[in-house]
Amino acid sequence: MSMMVTRAHVQAMLDVEAALAEAEASLGVIPENAARAIRAAARAETFDASALQADASLAGNIAIPLIRRLTEKVAVADPDAARYVHWGATSQDIIDTALVLQLRDRVPGILQDFVRASNAAAVHAERHAMTPMAGRTWLQQATPITFGLKAAGWVDALDRVGRTLRIAFDGAMVLQFGGASGTLAAFGEHGPAITEALAARLTLAVPALPWHAHRDRLASLACALGVATGTAGTIARDVGLLAQTEVGEAHEAGGDGGGSSSMPHKQNPVRVAIAAAAAVRAPGLVATMIAAMSQEHERALGGWQAEWDTLPELVTVSGDAGRALAELLEGLVVNPERMQANLEAAGGLGLAEAVAMRLAPALGKQEAHARVQRAARQAVDERRAFVDVLAEDPAITAVLDRSSLERTLRPENYLGSSAAFVGNVLARHGKT
Amino acid sequence: MSMMVTRAHVQAMLDVEAALAEAEASLGVIPENAARAIRAAARAETFDASALQADASLAGNIAIPLIRRLTEKVAVADPDAARYVHWGATSQDIIDTALVLQLRDRVPGILQDFVRASNAAAVHAERHAMTPMAGRTWLQQATPITFGLKAAGWVDALDRVGRTLRIAFDGAMVLQFGGASGTLAAFGEHGPAITEALAARLTLAVPALPWHAHRDRLASLACALGVATGTAGTIARDVGLLAQTEVGEAHEAGGDGGGSSSMPHKQNPVRVAIAAAAAVRAPGLVATMIAAMSQEHERALGGWQAEWDTLPELVTVSGDAGRALAELLEGLVVNPERMQANLEAAGGLGLAEAVAMRLAPALGKQEAHARVQRAARQAVDERRAFVDVLAEDPAITAVLDRSSLERTLRPENYLGSSAAFVGNVLARHGKT
Amino acid sequence: MSMMVTRAHVQAMLDVEAALAEAEASLGVIPENAARAIRAAARAETFDASALQADASLAGNIAIPLIRRLTEKVAVADPDAARYVHWGATSQDIIDTALVLQLRDRVPGILQDFVRASNAAAVHAERHAMTPMAGRTWLQQATPITFGLKAAGWVDALDRVGRTLRIAFDGAMVLQFGGASGTLAAFGEHGPAITEALAARLTLAVPALPWHAHRDRLASLACALGVATGTAGTIARDVGLLAQTEVGEAHEAGGDGGGSSSMPHKQNPVRVAIAAAAAVRAPGLVATMIAAMSQEHERALGGWQAEWDTLPELVTVSGDAGRALAELLEGLVVNPERMQANLEAAGGLGLAEAVAMRLAPALGKQEAHARVQRAARQAVDERRAFVDVLAEDPAITAVLDRSSLERTLRPENYLGSSAAFVGNVLARHGKT
Amino acid sequence: MSMMVTRAHVQAMLDVEAALAEAEASLGVIPENAARAIRAAARAETFDASALQADASLAGNIAIPLIRRLTEKVAVADPDAARYVHWGATSQDIIDTALVLQLRDRVPGILQDFVRASNAAAVHAERHAMTPMAGRTWLQQATPITFGLKAAGWVDALDRVGRTLRIAFDGAMVLQFGGASGTLAAFGEHGPAITEALAARLTLAVPALPWHAHRDRLASLACALGVATGTAGTIARDVGLLAQTEVGEAHEAGGDGGGSSSMPHKQNPVRVAIAAAAAVRAPGLVATMIAAMSQEHERALGGWQAEWDTLPELVTVSGDAGRALAELLEGLVVNPERMQANLEAAGGLGLAEAVAMRLAPALGKQEAHARVQRAARQAVDERRAFVDVLAEDPAITAVLDRSSLERTLRPENYLGSSAAFVGNVLARHGKT
């Protein structure tokens, strides 16, 4: 089986083997000397990761060749100790616990990047709490918002997916230790004591029982990574849309990257692309982790093996998304002038609802809606100013005179609860 | 767009419209009379769901034709009230909040089915805590376990996915209310107050700000449903494997279902099939919900619409899985005699590890492993009793005489921590 | 199991049962009278689809209750004939063949919609073969293209996915007929002859053997539907981007749909949303069909059942996409003036490559690229005309004087092979 | 962006750059000397793949740093030639065409493995055309089949997915060449001629126009790989089920692999696990490729980048599946004695349909079905021989006496068209 084996992966497995030997020695199951010899040999830099990878393909898993080589190395230093390598454990105990250790190395950095991204968004939310811009729905200009409101939406979502990811991560930091069929039979009655000692040494939680075939903790972590990546992707994609040549309301900070090999003028939004690409990839990887949950009996034939490259890949993809988003939002260049210009270019059509709401008490909601809609379409078709068309309808001017119409069509007069919502978000964010 | 519209769906939307009117009336935004007229008209049985479905396809969403018809109905009773239908809201406010209400109707039943399934598994775990059976890894007999241990693994996993689902469900019970671009601009400064009043009326949580384009709560709920379904599927699939004609250790209780249209002797495991099929479908549906998170700006062009049938479908699939699993485990017929017979038929090979562990202190782990492996293969090839072959190796008998070998090969002597693990699980389960 | 059962579905199953009886009668396996009675009873309008759906849930599949009721109906008219209903077949024969018949009803319409869409795109390609517009990469303006080239890309892709779908569709039009375990044992030696007769009656291909557990034909059809939907989605999404308020280069034809419940001025791109949403949903549905391929032994426990709602759902989704795209492209309103205006608004920056290519023979490619890039960034930063900045660099003007620069910066002078590519596509399209 | 960059990948890109230079030189677009110098420098062993990978992350794609370094290397040998590196192309031209070249290196080997697997299955089909075994549906014994029929099903499916994969592969062997926006504007009118020359040099097909944003060919190839992997997975999973300790009808040939780190007696089905795991992973990867089709305008922001690791990963996964399946089937050990024993152990229950069909002409199908079903359940409940219970029912014995019942219950008398179906498949297979 093709499988990626890195030195960090090898070291994590060796750390588990060494901790296992020490836990066993601490309870008198194996000699102290053996544990010392095993710990001494458990250094990944003396192992050939690519040879292990090749052997794993033949053996069916990476632990088997690793244990064989570890035993050989221990035997060189202390032949007697060699017999205690991997005592009472099964391959999956080592592979799963090593995976948990690797997740512990990597996921907190991802969480941190989501915090960075949220903090950066919070700065934008505060700074631009009153900066009007076009709201956009269905990719059409709608009623105005503030850029602060948009950024506050990012903060709110990022804080939430961060919390969800933290819970899933904590839930996955659990020792795997069960031996061949999950009974720890090789230890007689002493299984729970050794489990406790091993978990303490690795600072992992003790499960109620081994979870060789019940993978929900990992699937839930995969889900949380996927959802966090989805949030990173949708934020990045919005920045990509704002950065369009024709919109130009915000763009990724420059730097060395993002040039085009053919076009000298291009400054490509590289970080947007990274986060957006991650968001395209995450769903399929999450789906694989859920599909892989179907694991037969005490240890699986296929499902477990399907996880091996998938979860690390998802961690990489999510990590790329988090880092790209943090950098993107920290360096985001915001252009309030273009926001204003784009609002004005639409000739006040985005304020049509404002006019209709002012007319509704007098005309009824549907009648008001219909009259304003007619005027809006006429303004577009005849390329005239919306206010001019509105002012021609006596049913409208009976309620709103021209100066009232003009006031109604000013974006800054139709921001509703934008500032309050920004305030809500920043208050909650401050507490996280 | 093809879309499923049920009466329950229509009623949920009408409930939101009515509550909105009442909340607005309570704050003096619209007249009390109007709210009463809207509430009176908001009865789904007077709406034609299939006509709404057809119109939704043209209008782009289901709320638009629903509001049009609601307005017509209100107008018949009270022409003045009609103008206040849907006052200040946008389609998505209604559709999303109605979705939340429907989830509130359906997800607790799913949770309850997972509790039922777990309780049923706990009864098996307790009853069969000491019932030996073959452990199986890679679909091969491995060291023995107890059926209680297997069932305890189910309890542990089911309780965990239940907790995860509960958290995700609670997190999703949030009002959607933002108006056109999420600013509630139609209400001037009064957006937050109306939001509070509306949420109170619907007993939903108040979000920090509208979440039209940030769908992580729904995606997280989808994930939790998917993971729960994955757990249901893996348990069901194990029962399907145990129920194989050649294994026969447990099977689904009979009843009317499960017959074959061609084969009179068949009793098909219908509930297993339902849960297993659900587990095949859930990953793709979860992936869609994560992929759909990419929603542009204030309200999306495509991503939101992709959720409409997907989340209800996933709720249905998960609900099928939960109910099928609860029934399956409540009615599960366990056959300890076949468990014993299958252990014996394998001639003690599953205890090879037990022999090797007893030999290892004297021979070293690798040497012991190699000698036992040789004997195991010889026993298979020559179709002889494992104990007889082992007893021929003087290196083995120097450590374990024949009667020791026989004792070592008894499954009940090599169950390790099975009972302790069952105890751990039942103690935790009792507290949930 | 929750499952959608429509009348068309019921009729398709009844058609298979009736054709089966007739084929058997034609070979003397059952009496002619029985076949006539079965055909007479096989009218879906006399069956209660929702009752069947409820019973299917209990029985494990829809065929079992259908056959029971069909037998009852036949028995009323001809008690002797009732014993020959479903003679020698298994449920899956009926369900799978009925699925094939339903696909035959629906997929050609989808194919036709893709042809319509391609034909509409071809009209745009021809009409706008010389209409310049900004090329856009990474959502940034790049070198110019023509709208005809863009539309030709649509034609090319649509014709290709249409061909692929046609092949997959033809490949799936195969009878399923094997009896309980795929041996047609109930017919002794006569299985192949009855198979031929049945296939001839239903105008379906005869497979080399039954395919109860080998679902690649259906999975391949699902893939082709998914890829076609992906193409529809990417085209629709491009129209959505062109239709943005700030771009305005093309938009969906109006009509009754696409209004906003809150904003009178909005004309939402409803068909874009339908196709884009379909493209979000298709990948997960395709993934489910591939995942469901894992079907045990002669007939599956879970995988088959997972297909039941998934493939029809995918057909619906793809059908929505095809129809929406056909309507979208047939009614697409193209705005060459905005295309020109957007090119001009970018101040010729999209032509930077053109300048660099003209400079490269003299300055070297990298030097030319660097000088033009510097000028482009200066033009942006200082909001000056690109030509003015370029004309200040003596290294540039030594090669290209100002009038040469101006000529070089005209989009219509840098369209390269656009017209030739459009010609290629239209020539191929004409032959399809 | 994290991305895997191998030396083969680098060489493929260099091959494209060198061929591009040569094609351009052959048409006089750049000097012959320059092409020679570029070809001479285009040796991957002189490039540092991991440094390129790091730079790619910053630059946004791998081609940009590759071209920079290639230009530097060319400049050392021939400063004048350096200016012609990558002349008129865009990064995506190089990356996509290099991908096509890599697919051409790898997919034929996968196809070959599927042919090997099919040939191996055909040998089993022919050899065991008359070897009875239990048919199994819903994981329950059903009417008997032959192992040859099962193997013939594998041949039929493998040949079909092989043909589908071949078509998709051929369809993807297409040059990508369009320059910045797909117009080849840098070449004026000469784009088509250079395209032809470049395609000829690389032995790739010439597309009607560049396909930077239309990825259906790659998505279709991904689908075909996914479906082939699905077929490999379902076959492997069946072998895994047959190899269960309690079934034992076939198993993977031994060898060095498949040992257990804890259990000396285990011989794990390693190749089954590889193919089954691949089948779990393929659906998610295919889904990603279809989801990635949504690529904006002339070149994408996210979708393209999502393909980079996904398609190679899918090629690896499919390749693992194909190779594992070929080895599995070539070395498959079949055990006809266990097949016979498992049939007998079920006491003839699998032949219940045979009895019912014999009774049906006299009793009617439903009555016959009901009586046989009752007897079957009684035989199971009372653990008696099926024939004995049947022989107690006078309604049955009125039609079939005991010796007829015994004959009817012999598996070899109820194999139906098994042999004919095997013949069909082998005849078709011989022609492929």
C-alpha cells in the first residue's frame, strides 16, 4: 500500500513503544533495563523511513517492520531487552496512539491560526464598523451593509468553528491500548493498571475500553477540521470576489508571491486560492473518514487502512487553509473609496427596499414593492438615476418628496443594526 | 429546481411568519390586528404544498410563493393586515428559521433512538460480560473476547456520538433574522429588540448577528448526524457478519419483514441493511453540506440552495439508521452456543498469542512468536489439533507441559481485562 | 427504510413483471392466460404508492409488497394465473430492471437539454467571435479574449460531456435477470432463452450474466451525470460572475422568477442558482454511488439499498442543471458595451503581456517582464494611465514609441487565436 | 500550499518546456540554439524538488519557481537563450500538460493490472465452472452457485471497467496550450501551428481550444479510476468474506506479509485490505475532482489548485487497488471442500426455492412458498434436517416423495444457467 511515512511519524510510534516499555517496567511487567534499552533505541533518526514505507506495503502496516527493526536495534545493545519490545501490544495500539500524538503536535497550530484570523478580522470589524459598502446577495448588489458587519460575521464564524474544533480535538486525545483483540489479555488482570501508567506517561486520556473499531472520535475531529476549512474557504472566497478587478474593495497584501509567469501586471490572490482550494478538498476527505468508520469486529479489514493517509492529508489541508486565512486577513488591504464608488455606481438601486419600507405604511407592502420595482427596472432600462424615476411617480411623491427620497437613498441612512451586530460580536470575541 | 415540500415544512414557515408578526406587534412595529390576522391565516392545511413546490422552482425559493399566498389569504380576512405580512424579513430568514424548527421536531427523536440502542446494547453487555466468543481482526479469528465486551464497545460509541449530536443540535437551535442583507435595516434601530422578541416567541437562541452566509452550525449538525450514522452502520454491519449462515452467533429478531420474494427459507436482516445503507449514504450527504458552506457575500448563489434537500435527506437517513439500530439491538437474538462452537472449531488457534506470551519470558518474544507461528501453520496445513503440534516441539514443552498448554488454550483463561472494560463502560453509561 | 416511491416507479416495476410473464408464456414456461391476466393487472394507477412505500420499509424492499398486491389483483381476475406472478425472478431483478426503464425515460431528456444548451452557446460563439472582453484568471483581469471564445469553450465542454453521458447511458441499458442467486436456477436450462425473450420485450441489452452485485454500469452513469452537472455548474457560475452588478457583461433573461421578497430592485439569477446548486450536490451523490459499489457476494447487504434514493436524486439534480442551463443560455442577454467598458476601466493593464512580448526580443523575456510589471504597479499605485507610465521608461520607448505602445494596448490587437479556436469548435459542433 | 513534488513531476514539466522551445524553434519563433540550450538544461536531477515545493507554496504554483530556475540554468550555458524559456506559455499550460504526461506514464500500468486480475479470474472461472458453492445474499446462504460463476462475474466487471478506464484515459491525453487567457495571443496568428507542432512532439492530441477552466476530461478519468477501484474493492471484499475463519472457502496466498505483531497464528489478508481501503478512499477523491470542476472564467481561483494533489492521490490509490487485486487473484487459493462442507452444513436450506418451484405448479406459487418457508423455519428452530421436516408435510409429499425431495435438495441439481453464463463471459473475455 502506498503510504506516506515521515520521520515525525516514525518518532511518534517509537515514543509510544518506549513509553509502553517504561509503563510496563514501572509495574514490574518487564525489567527496568529493558525499558531503558528500548527508550535508548527509540530515535527516529536511526531509522530509514522510506525503507519502512516499502516494508509496510508488504507487511500490511507500518508497525510490523518498525517493531522488527526496533527489536534488532535493541538487541544490538542489550539482547535480553529485545524480547520485551512491543510487549503485549498490537500494531494498531502503536499506530493509533502515534496518530493521536501527531495530531497533538499539529492541531493546536491550526487552532492558533484560526485565532489569528479571527483577531485580524476583529480589527477590521472594529475599524470599519461604520464603513458603508454594498451588501450583495445572489452576487447582486442588495441593501448596504458596513465592511465591519461583514468582518464581524467572519469573527463570529471563526470563533465558533474554533470552539468546535477545540472540543473535537480534546475528545480525540485518547490512548489506544488493547492488544490483539482489545482485551489486553497478555497482561492478565493488569491491563487497566498498565493502561493508566501508559496514558499518564503520554499525557493522554484513558478510554473506557479500546476503540480499535470505533472511530467516531477521529471522524468527529475530521468533521471539525472540515467545517473550519469550509469557513476559511468561504471567507477567502469573499475576499477573492471583493478583489476582482471590477470590484476592487479589498485585496490580499502583496509580497513575493502571486506573480504570473506570463502577465507582468498580475498580482494573484495566492492565499485566497490556498484557502479556497482547501475548502474544495475538505468535503471529500471528511466523507472518506466517515465512510471509513465501517470497521469490522475487533479490528478492521480496509476501513482502518483507509484512514492512514486521509486524516493526515486533511490536517495538512486544514492547516494550509488556516495559515493562509490568517495571513490573508492580517494583511488585508481595504479600500473604502471603492466601496463608496461601487455603491454610487449602482445609482441607489440597493436602497430600493428602503424606499419601499418608507412607502409601505401608506401604500401597503405589496403595492409599495411593486411601484418601487417598476421604477428600479425603468431606471436600469433607461439608464437613468433611480431618484429621478421615483420622483416621477405621483403615488410615491405623495408620500416622499424628492428630498426625502434623496435622504432615503443614502446608504449611511439604511444600515439598520449593523453597528449593534458588530458590537455583539466584538463583545463575545473579547471573552474568547 | 426540484425540491421536496411537505406540509410540515409549510407549517414551519408559516409559524415563523406568524411569530414574526406577533413579535413586531408586541413592539408596536405593526398593528396587533395585523398580527392576529396573519396568525389566523398561517395554517398549512389551507396551502397546496405541491403548487408551492412548482412555484418555488420558478421564483427561486419556496418563501416567495408562500408569502404571496399567505398575503392573499390574510387580505381576504383583513385587507389592511395583508400589508404587514413578512414585514422587514427576507426569504432566507423564513426558510432558515423554519428549517431550524423542523430540526427541532426531528432530531430529538433521533437522539432518543440512539439512547434506546445504547440501552439495549448495555443490557447485552451486562448479560454477556463473561460469554466468550472469538475476537476477529481482519475478518480472521484472533484472541477471544466476550460478547459483553463487544456490546460494551457499542454502548461506549453510541453514548459518545449521542453526546456529540446533542451538542451540535443545541448549537443549531438559533434564530435566523437579518432582512435583505443581514442588517435588519427595515427596522431602523429596533432590529435587536425585534430579534429578541421573535426568538423568545420561537424559543430559539439569539445569534450575535445573522448567519445567512455562515453555515457552520448546520454543517456541524450534519457532521454529527453523519458520525452517528457511521457508528450505527458499523454496529449493524457487525451484526450482519455475526448473522452469516456460517457464523450464526447473533441475528435480528424475526417478524413480518425480511422475507425473500424467491427463497422461502430466507430471513433477511432488514434492519441491518437499513443502517448499513444509511452509513453508505451519510458521507456523501455530509460532504455536500460542507461543500455548500462556500456561500458568497451576504447571501449565496448556489451553496444555500444546495442545502435545501440535502440536510432533510440526511436527517431522514440518520433517523432510519437510529431507529433500525434501536430495533435491531432491542430484539437481537444472541447464540452463545454458536460462539463457543466457533471458538472450538478454530482448534485453539486464536489462543496462539496466549501460548507465545507464556513462552516469551523463557524464549524471548520473537523466538516464542516464531515457534508458535510455525506450529499454527503446521496445524492448519495438516489439519491437526493445535495442542498436538505444539506438544511436539521440545523447546515449547520445556516451558509448558501438555496440561499447561491445554489450560493456556482455553478461551475463558485468556479474556484479560474484558470484564473490567465492560464495567468501565456500564459505570459511565449509568451516568448518562 | 424511507424511500421515495412514485407512480412512475411502480409502473416501471409492473412493466417488468408483465413482460416477464409474457416472455415466459412465449416459451411455454407459464400459460398464456396467466401472462394476459398479469399484464391486465399491471396498472400503477390501481396501486397505492404510499402504502407500498410503508410496506417496503418493513419488508426490506419495494418489490415484495408490490408482488404481493399484484398477485392479489391477478387472483381476483384469474386465481390460477396468480401463481405465475414473478415466476422465477427475484426482487432485485424487478427493482433493477425497473430502474433501468426509468433511466431510459429520463436521461434522454437530460441529454437533450445539454444539446439545447450547447446549441445556444454555439449561437453566442458565432455571434460574438470578435467581441472583445477581458479574460479573467484568478478573478483578475488578464489578457483580452472574445466572448465568442468563452462561449466556444462552453460548446466544446458541453458536447464532450454529452458524448460521455450518452456512452454511459447506453452502457446501462441492460436487463437485470438472474433469480435468487443469479443462476436462473428456477428455469433449469432455459434461463438464457427467457433472458433473451424478456430483454427483447423490454428492448434492453442482454448481459453476459446477471449483475446483481456488480454496479459499475450504474456508477459510471452516475459519474457521467455528475461530470455533466459539473460542467453545467461551472458555465452557470461564470454567467453569475458576469452578471454581478459591478461587471454586468451578461445576465439571465428576466421573466416571472427571480424577484426578491424584500428588495424591489432585485432580479436574482435563478437559473444560475439552480445549476450552481446542482453542481454542489452532484459530487456527494456520485461518491455515494461509487461507495455503494461494495456489494457482498451474490446480492448485497446495504450497498444496493444505498443506491435506491441516490441515483434518482442524482438524475433529478442533473436534470435540473441541464434544463436550467439550457434556459439560461438560450435567454442569455449579452452586453458588449459593458465588456468594452470594463476593458477600458482597467486602463490597458490586461495588455501588459502584449507589451512585454513586444519588448522581449530586444530586452530579454525576464527584463521585459520586470520593466512592464514595474510600470503596471506604478500605474495602479499612482492611478495613472498605464501607457503614460510605460512611455516614461526609456528602455521601453527605445523599442516601442508611444503610438506603438497605444496600438499594442488595444485589446482587438491581442486576441491571438481566438477566432481560430472558435472556428475549430463550431466545425466540430456542426458534426455532432 | 502543501503539495507533493516528485522528481518525475519536475521532469514532466521540464519535458513540456523543452518540447515547447523545440516546437517554437521548428517554426522560427525562437532560435534553434535557444531550444537546444533549454533542452540541455531540462534535466530534473539538477533541480531540488523540495526547494521547488517550498517556493511553489509562496508563488502560488510550481511552474513559476521551476521556470525561474530553468531560466537561470539556461542563462549559465547560454545567456541569450534564457530569454526564450517558457515563451508565450502560461504556468497552467506547463502544469496541466505535465500532468497529462504523468498520467500517460502511470495509467497504462493500472490498466495492465486490471487485465492481469481479469485473466486470473478467468482461469478460476474456467476451472471452477462446475464447482458448487453457496450463493449468498444479504450475507445469508441462498440458492447454490458455482465458484466459476462468481469468478465470471469478476471477469465481466473487470473487463468492463477496464474498457471504461481506457476510453477515459484516451480522452485525457490532450495537450494544454493557451497562454495567459487561452488565446495564445503572444504568437499572433501562429498559435494553431505551434500547438500542432508541440502536440506532435509530445504525441498528445490537439484540443479544439485550450481547456484551462473545463476539466471534464480529468474528472471523467477520475471517475473511471474510481469505478475501477470500486470494482476491485468489491471483489477483494468478497475474497475477504470467503477467507473468514468460519467460511474458509478461499484465501489470499501467503508470503512474507500479513503476519500479526501480536498473534502468531494470523495470516492477514493484506491485499484484500489494500483494495478494500482503496475502495473506501476513491469516492471522496472522485467527489473532489467533480467539485473542483467549478473553475472561474479563463483560469480558476481554487478549483484548479484543489486538483493538484487529488488526482495523483487517486492514481496512487487506484494503482494500489489494481496491483493488489491482480496479485490477490493470481495467487488465490480456492478450497472446494470447504465450499461443499458449508453447503452441507446449511442442511439444504439454500435449496428451499428449488423445492418451492417444484411444488408451485401443483400448489400455486404463494402456497408452495409458504409451506416451504414454514418447514425451513421449523428445521432451523428444531435443528432438524430440512428434508425430514419437508417429508412430514403431506401437501408436499403429495407432489414430491422423499427421494424426489432429496434429489431436489442436491446443489448440483440446481445450478441453472451457471455454466452458460460462465461460457458467455469467457467467450467475451477471449475477444478483449
